[in-house]
Amino acid sequence: MKAARFLVSVTFASATIAQNPAAATARHWRESHERAIPSELTELLAIPNVSNDEANIRRNAEAVGVHWNGAELRPGCWKHRVRHR
């Protein structure tokens, strides 16, 4: 009985997604960028992200900004002094 419910749920979800133009567009984008996504994530994660390392925090912000600009988003960077205890 649980297997039948699961199968019906998956079938319904697949049919719903197939009819949704936004989901189809997102799927197409993901499929066309399948190689770039893990590579870009690995590059981003390789940048140290320690709060008192201002140079690498800036590199991290710039790397995120490059990807966001490609997605037509408008990232910004605020500079402020961080107090460490």
C-alpha cells in the first residue's frame, strides 16, 4: 500500500513538474550546466572563509558576486570593521 502511494505521488509530481514552465526552464539550465556547477562550487569552497582573514573574505565575496552577476542578480559588498574577542 505504501509503495502504491509513493508511486502515485512520484507520478503526480512528475506530471506537475512537466507542465510547469519555470520548472522546465530550471531543469534545462541545470542540465546545461551540470559540469560547471560542481567545479564552481569546489573553487568557491577552496577559498578560506575565516572572519578575521579580510583578504580571503573579499575574494570569497567577489567569487560569489561573479556567479550572481551571471544570474542577473546585483550583489554588493559592505566593508565594516569586525571585532574579534
